[in-house]
Amino acid sequence: MARYYFDIESGTSHRDEVGETLKDDRAAWREAMRRACEIEDVLAPGGSWRMTVRKEKYTVFRVSVDTDWPMEGEKEDRKSTR
């Protein structure tokens, strides 16, 4: 068992100072994906966020999501294919 920390950056930074005790890196990945679903639920086009998962003071992995608005021509192309 190890303590993992889930730091979030999305315009402002939230450094996880409490962390969560998990079995291994795989369990930390599952927890990161659960948290990512919660974050993506409120993400709007043009938004972005990044989660850094740490074990002790070392980075285990990062998850990043960047969104943007499609260009005008792309919007029209999508309408015509529906």
C-alpha cells in the first residue's frame, strides 16, 4: 500500500496534500479515471485540465484533456453527414 496524491490544474491549481492510500499504481490509475469522469462532466469546449498523480514526491503519471471549438467549416461538415 502506498499514498497517492491527485493534483489538478485547470486555470487554478489544486495540490492534493491529503492523498489516498491505494494498493498499487493500477489502483491509482482507476482512481484517476474515476476523478477524470467527474471533471469531464463539467468541462466545456475551450476548457482544459491536467491531473498529475504522485506517489510520495514522484510523478506516477499524468492525464490531460484539452478541448476546443471546431472551425466553422468543420461544423458545417458535421451537419451534412447527419
